[in-house]
Amino acid sequence: MQKRYLYGLTLACLLIQAITATQAVAAPKPKLWEKWTAHNPNDARSIDHTRWGRFLNKHVQSHVSGVNRIAYGQVSDSSRASLQTYINGLAQIPISEFNRQEQLAYWVNLYNALTVKVVLGRYPVRSIRDIKSGLFSSGPWGKKLVTVEAEQLTLDDIEHRILRPIWKDPRIHYAVNCAAIGCPNLQPIAFTAAAISTLLDQAAAEYINHPRGVTVNGRMLVVSSIYIWFQTDFGDSDEGVIQHLRQYASADLSKALATVMKISDDGYDWTLNDIAAP
């Protein structure tokens, strides 16, 4: 009986490991949630993201590594309360009535604010992937976190069912932050409709010209795993990814990319973007 129990337990552990490993490399594909395509191009209202901007200005710190980080352990109770108030306020907004630019800034800021809240709720953790949304999950992305217009939403819903399929803009990957060292920076300011296009370009250039985004050694091109996981958003081929990189590459990187024809390898650091992390 004990042998059967141990055998069953071993199989269960192996199954969990296999599922977790699969989830780690299989990024969700964009799948449009039709409801959120509603918008009013003539609506001139703007959404106030001042509270989120203050939180970012206070807690996002530039690190010598070039990766923006948060001192999660130093976030005060009042800052946590302010963050929750901001999220609650966004949840009350009838976002379907706004224009596309306001919607884009809204969803990006909501995604990032929710991610920070999730980490703060479980801090200290080594990685956001240690925060599970279910038995077989490898992170919090599948958990219902907020209700907007009577719909419960997960982080995956916001990124893969709203942002990616509606805007079809690869720069979105430089805006949404997954609280990892390997991720594009969490910007120290809030996204706004008026400035979002400029901020997206800046974020893309910042990431691509940092070693965690792109490294070229001779003809060996090593990229962030983002370009592999979401290759369909970057031209759906090595050539498409490289062409995208060239749009934002510095003069030196552009010169190095000129002789590169394919991606040699990829990598990603899931360590939490904590100021205390090495």
C-alpha cells in the first residue's frame, strides 16, 4: 500500500512539473474578447492617472543595472491604500465609452498597478512566478483580480484578450510589466493618452538597447525570450524580429545587427524586480 502511495505521489509530482514547465514556455495567444472593442472615437474625456503616477515616482528606482526596480519592502501602508484606491477608481470607469487612446493608457496602467498589488500582497517572494493562481499555475496571471463593467478580469485577460488583439502593436510588450528583472522596465511615470505613443517608443528603445533585450556577439544574436514567446507579434519569424529590433537600435547595435540573419539563443530572468535583488 505504501509503495502504491509513493508511486502515485511521484507521478503527481512529475505531472505538476511537466505542466509547469510547459506553461513556462507556452505564452498565451491573442484571443479577442469582443466586448472590449467598444469605444467612442468622439469622446474627449480624459482619465486621471495622477495617483498612480505619484506611486511610481515615489517607489520606482533606477538601478545601476539599467533595470528599474521597486523597493517593495519599503512601501508604506498609506501607499498601499493609495494604490488600492487608484485600482478601485479605474474599476468604476465605463471604459467602453472612451476613445481608443484613453483605453490603451487605461488598460496598461491597470495591468501594471494590479501586478504591483499582487506582488505587495505576497512579498517577500523570489519571483512573481512563485505567486500561484491555481494548483498547476506558474504565476498569478490567471487569477480574477478586478471587475470592470461587470466582468471579472485576469492579467491574462487584459494582455492577451484586450491589449494584444485590439491594438495589434508589438510595443505593448514594452509597456506591461511582469515584475521581473528580464521584463522591460516599469516606467517611473504613468501612461497617458497624450503621451503613450512617445512612451512606447522610448520603452522599446530602452529595452532593445539593453543587454537583457538584445546582445550580439559576432553573428550570434541572443534576445529576450519575449521575442520567442510572442514572435507572432514581431513579424512571426526571426527576420521579422530582427527587422523590429533595427527600428529602435542605437547606431552601434544597428551596425552589429546588419550581418545577423537569425536568432541564435534567448533567455529571461524571472527574478523579482526588487531593489534588494542582486
